[in-house]
Amino acid sequence: MRVQFIRRVASPTLTAQPGQIIDLPDEQALKRIKAGHCTAVDQPKARLRDRLPGRRKEDAGPGDKPLDKLTVDQLKAYADEHDISLPESNKKADILAAVTAALEERQGTQQ
């Protein structure tokens, strides 16, 4: 890890002046950073999409979307995961109605 020294350091294994940039093994660099001798120079930058709020969608699954926004295939997968029987029709409206009815029925039995 590349580090830039903040203060003068002199030891049997290392000598550095303020502002000097040196490549150190990660373990040694972390110890020096923690001690306040230096700062990391080449820390990996966060990708732009990770820095923008609400842009992290990698771990979003069908459960994170409203049911009416799911595709027919996603609705079928959702129904399969939740043991919901579906009508023979492949229309989104029919599948959505069956899933919604089953979920409402389950919520009614839990209360």
C-alpha cells in the first residue's frame, strides 16, 4: 500500500520525511496509519454508482418491488417461492390477482 508520511519517521527498518510517498506492505502501512505517521495514498475510490444515493440495486430482489411492477416471470417465481397456486392463464392481471389474494388470505389467518 502506498502511503504519504505526515511526519518524520526514523527507525532501524524505515526512514521517511514528511510528504514522502513510500510503498509499504499492507500490514505495516496500516500500523503506521493507525499510529498517525502517514495517510494512505492509493485507497480504492468508490465507484460513482456506489456513492450516489439510491443507486445500489445489485442486491434488490423481486421482494423489494411492488407486485404490480414485477414481470410475469418474476411473479411466477415469487408464487413458486411462496407456494402460491397460479391459474392456468398466463395473463399478468390473473397471476397478480391470484398472488395478491393468497397473500391477503395468509395475512388474514395470521391476525
